[in-house]
Amino acid sequence: MAERSYDVVMVGAGMVGATAACLLARAGYSVAVIEAREPAEYREDSPVGLRVSALSPGAAAILEQAGAWKAISRQRHCAYRRMQVEDRQARQRLDLTAGEFGMERLGTIVENDLVQWSLWQCLQNLGGIELLCPAQISDLRLDSDQPVVSLADGRQLATHLLVGADGADSVVRQALGIEQDYWCYAQQGIVGVVETARPNAGVAWQRFLPGGPLALLPLADGRSSMVWTRPSADAQRLLGLEDAEFLAELNAALQAADDQLDEFPGGVRQCGKRAAFDLSMQLGKTYASGRTALIGDAAHVVHPLAGQGVNLGLLDAAALVETVLQARQAGESPVSERSLQRFARWRRSESEIMARGIDSLRTLFGVESLAPLRQLGLAAVSRSWVLKDGFIRRAAGRNQNAPALARGISLAQLMAA
């Protein structure tokens, strides 16, 4: 079967791969997207999904340029303007509010299923994109100026740029032979939707506990999405409890250590279906090789403590598009090794700062004997606007080194620069 040629072949149409494909197509590139299965249709009258993302303002700006944010914002979502972080053992609290930093919101809680479905509609409707689904890769030939992807049905796709956005077990990364730094935390994140005594009025709440943090993220109907990190064996024990027993243990974890800590959001009255997922950290040694780049979980996986996994991936997508456009404007080949290595250095540096920072926080808050040090640290951050501003800008995806699209520059402006 004859080869078909594209500017870009995107392997994986999850949230990150689909975003990158849409941005590249809007920038005028021909893009083939390979995906094994179509996502389930999102319906607003269906139960709230167990997996949600705390999308930063920078991530929302990227999704807007990709063409998906308008559809997302019309469905159920919840902006949060306040973040409350507590250390139960150190008896210290840190409050962050959007207005303090001149921001409309700190982030938006959105179901992953909604983000995925909205992007899928963009993939289907945008010109310049050929969506190949269902499709399976049978072979990758990466040792030439034009990578070639062979599919199980016999089709062959030649491309100037191959992008691996195919998740933590990336076939593309493995084909490139890129090694990873890997940490297994022996922890699982228990997720579920909970109803509390008082409706969650748009506060992202997190308490550090022995064994792992507990987070309640606001949903549009006043309920909260729960993410409770526990050692793997205990997580499985908690999953096996009857509802009443589980609620009793959850409420014990929610109870404040003393009157200095706000007991928001009150006792949990009800918890729906529960599930758990393994936690790890993975960092690829590089994010590019030859004419191939990695983005999202194919490049890095971080602990969900700070809710930055999807945000980091969307920043990758925006950075890749920015790199390709800058190279084109400079008269370079947009997919030369030189330009892709610039992308790789940029994004690996940023994701490593975030990943190792989160890992350090996890260690700091996981050791009981360090409670006095944590108390001093939280108190210092609470009193310093400069420290809080630096933290918020990075978490918002709008620090100085963030991609232009995350900082509010439009794709049209980027193309005209």
C-alpha cells in the first residue's frame, strides 16, 4: 500500500495529543492523528466522572486556541478562586485567593471526559486533520529524514514530524529507546464524588496527612471531587469497606486537629462510586530524538499532589507548536534536530522542576518528624507575597518561561510574529 505523507503524525488523541493536533492544524500543517479507540460521548445528564482535572488559566488559554474551551465552558465546570492548604500535624494553614494576585480564578475543575470529548469534536471538524480511529501501529521506522508509521491494516504514513502523545507506556518512546527516571511511590489515589455538610463554594482544599494528602475539589453542583492518597495496601482496604465504614474513616481524616484549622468543608454525608489508581513519577531522559518529539505522559508522569499532570502536558503541546512556528519564521526547518532539541531542553527543564518539586513536597509532608520544619515553611510562605506569587504564577502556567499561548498570546499573533 502506498505511503501517504503529512507534515505531522500524532500518535495518541488523548487530551494532550488532541490539543497539539488541533493547534498544529490551525497553524496550517497537515496532521494525521492515530488513536486506538473513540472516547465515550460526554453527556451532561450523566453522573460526574471520577477523574477530573484542575485546569490552570494557562491550560484554559491553550484549549481556547485549540478551539475546545468554548464547548467546555458551556458544560458543567467549576472555577475556584480560593485554595486552602492545611498540614494537620504541623497545625498550619495556607490560604491563597485569586484576587490577591490580580487573577479572575486560580483554576477550573473540569471532568476529563468533557475535555476529551470537546477536543474530539474539534479533531473531527477541523480542516487539515485526518483522524485514523480505530488504528493500531504495527511498525515504526524512525531512522530517516521522514519517519514512517505502519498501521495494522497495511496503511503507511510518512511524516516530517512524528509526535508521541501515547501515554505513560508510550510505544513511540520505547521505539526511540529513550530511558526514564522512574519512582514507584507504593501509593494509590482514591477518587470519588462526595457530598459534604456544606456545599463547596468554589474552594480547592487540600490537607496533608500521614500517608498522603487528601484533596476535595469543587464541582458545579456544590459537591466535591475527592482525591485521597494512601499507601497502596491501605487504599485497597478502604476500597473494600462498606459505604458507612468508608465515610467514618474519611470524616476522621477531615476533622481538624484543633480550632486553628478551618474545618471546611464539613462532614461528608455521601460518597458515590470509588476507584483507585497507582501513583508514580516518570521523567524521560530527553523529549526529542531525530524528527520525533514526546509530549504529555509519554514524556513525563508526576505525582498528582499539585494537580499539574494535564497542565504540564498542555504546556508541552503549546511549546511544541511555538517551537515549530519560530523555526519556520527563522527560516529553519521546523522539524530539524536543532529546533526539536530546543523544545526538548525547554520542556524537560520545566517538567523536571515541577516533578522534583512535587516529589520534595511529598517527602517533606510525609515525614512526621519534619512537622516543625513544615510549620515554619508554611508560615514563611503565608507571610510572603513574593513567594506566594511565584508559586501561583507557575501553577497557573503563566510564569516567565511558559509558552506564549499559555500567557494569553493568540495563535494568530504567534504566527504573525
